[in-house]
Amino acid sequence: MTEKNLQKTNNEQMCTRCIVDTTVPGHNFDENGLCAYCRLHDKLEQRYPLNEWGERELQKLVRSIKQKGKHNKFDCVVGISGGRDSIYTLYMTKKIWGLRPVAVHFNDGFGNPVAGENMKRATDILGIELRTITSDWRESKDLRIAYLKASTPDFGTPTDIGIATALYGTAHKENVKNIVIGQSFRTEGIAPLEWNYLDGKYLKTVHDQFGTIKLRKWTADDPGFNLSLWPMIYYAFIKRIRTIPLLYYHNYIRSEAETIIKKEVGWVYTGAHYYDDLYQSLMTYIMRVKFNIDRRKYNYASLVRCGQMTKEEALENLKNVYVIEDPKVMDLCVKRLGLTKEQFESYLALPPKTFRDYKTTYSLLKKLRWFVKISSKMNLLPSTAYDKYFECG
């Protein structure tokens, strides 16, 4: 595979607080050199404070989840991948907050075996039912190749939408009103919109233009890769299924979380952040060599803001290619897609584009900006949906 050295330019500016620089869309430095992501982080800290008020809000949410699910077999759906964040969330949900979750994993054909063992071991020890929603391989493969042809950096969109629909579909089937996700803005940050745009219409547009097979139709219990406007309205506003990031209300410290889940559920490190999915190896490589994108910038920036990594450590780590880029795994991914190296290299050589080059619902979302904001606050949409679409690029 081709290699490319990416050098900083003399005009590049870096945030005075974190490591976000001018290569990150939406950086928008203020007069003090502080980036928009730091300012957003501070707003979220005010919205989800780690104090007595925040603890009361957390307990209020937990009581609400229990109350709405008291007559059901499960009171919440928890999405898991086998990585640190999701396994810790599952542990906290059952052992600390006393909820009755069903664990849902979306299998798109590239699962890391270590992550699979983590999920099986954790759910067995915690006494939680694990449901694996396996995508139709023909659809999954076709969508991945379509996004490579579309030549945009957010080619993980099919998996992201598959995860979301697996959670919504299970919640609908079990009449569960709350989905708990293992995300924390303090440790992971929010990806720039230009790098990670999530939109069902966008997926359909890319597939209509570059796909080769017909995707199966949406049904409420088995939505497949369909999460356009109507399914989203149905799940969020008709069925009123909420997406709750409980870690936002919790002082989530990665090193402490690792210690806990290693001891309590035998968790094993997968080798890198995001490496519960082997396709992430190929994605990370493509983003770096084709788009000059290093996702560690916004991940590490968030850790710097919350004091779990120093700025110096983050910058030192960025000097080296991320360990997740394993040539053997990347070759495996290309072969699993049924592509030759020559085909893959031809897609890599296509001119870079973004979601703005395709039909999406973004213009509609901008018209409904205040509605999105209110819906996010009510958790009818993911709580940071407004921030993601209007403050991150």
C-alpha cells in the first residue's frame, strides 16, 4: 500500500489549551487562541457537571429508566462492542446503577476476536443477555465499497448507522424506551462534522450512486441500514425511545475503568482505541494518507482537557503512526471486501470529497436547528446531536 508523509505547514496554529490545530475542521480559534472544541467542552461541563447536582440528575435518569421499564423484561438497551468504554458502561449499568439491560452488539463482519471474547465473558459474568445483530454481508460489503468510491472520509457511516438501527430495532422489539450508550465527551470528544457525518439520506444517496445491490426495506424491528428521516421520527418521536449517555454524568477516568473491568469481568485490551472493529485499521490508514486526518487529535484533545493526558504526551504520541495501522489486518480487510490491491489503490487515488458533495438532510436540519436543539436536550435525539451538527465544523 502507498505511504505518504504528512508535514505541518508554517501557517498551522494550535489551540492554546488542547492539541486541536488548523487541520481540524471547525477549530474556530477565538481571540485568546482557544478552539471551538474547548469552548464546547466547557459548555458540556456546565450542562453535565460532576457535582451534587449532576449526581442528582444521574439518579433521576436511572429512576426514570427503571420506572419506564418496570413491566418489561429489560429496562434499557446497552450497545456494546467489546472495547473499554462499552464494557465499563455495561458493568456500571448493571452492578452500580441497578438497571436490567439487554446488551446489543452489531456485527458487520469485521469484529476483533478479542472484543468478541470480552463481550461474551462480561455478559456471562454479569448475567446479562447478549444479542448480536448480524448485518446482511452483501449489504455491508456493498456499502463499504460504495463509500470508498464516494471518496469521503466518513466511510465508517454504514457501520455507525448499522449500530444505531440495531439498538433502535431491539428497543422497539422489546418495548424498551431507553438506549444507554458508552460515550463520554470528556474522554473521546466529538468528531468534526466534515470527518464523521451521520445521515441516513446521505447513506442512501451514496449507495444509489455507487452500490450494486438493492438494500432491504425498513421495518421497525429489523431496520437494517435504514435510518432516514421517517425511521428517526418513528423511533424518537412516535415511540419516544431516548438515547442516554450515562457516562456524561459520571467521572469516567479511563485508567480506573480499565482496572475495574479487568478485575470484575476479565476484560482484555484489544490493542488500540476503536480496535474492537478490525476495519478501523484500514479506515485509520485511509484517513491519514488520503485525507490528512488523524482522529487521535480530537480524542487526545479531549483527554488533555479533562486532565487524563498532558499536552506534551499527546503531541509526542502523534509523532508516530498509530499502532492500529497493521498491514496484515489492512490486507485482510481489502481481501474480505473482495477487492484486489489494484482496485483498492484506484479508490485511494480518487479526488477527496466530503458529505457536502452529496445529497443529505443537512440543509433541512439547519432549517430545523432549534427543533434539533430541543430534541437533543430531551434525549429524543442523542444529547450532543445539536453540538455535532452545528458546532463542530
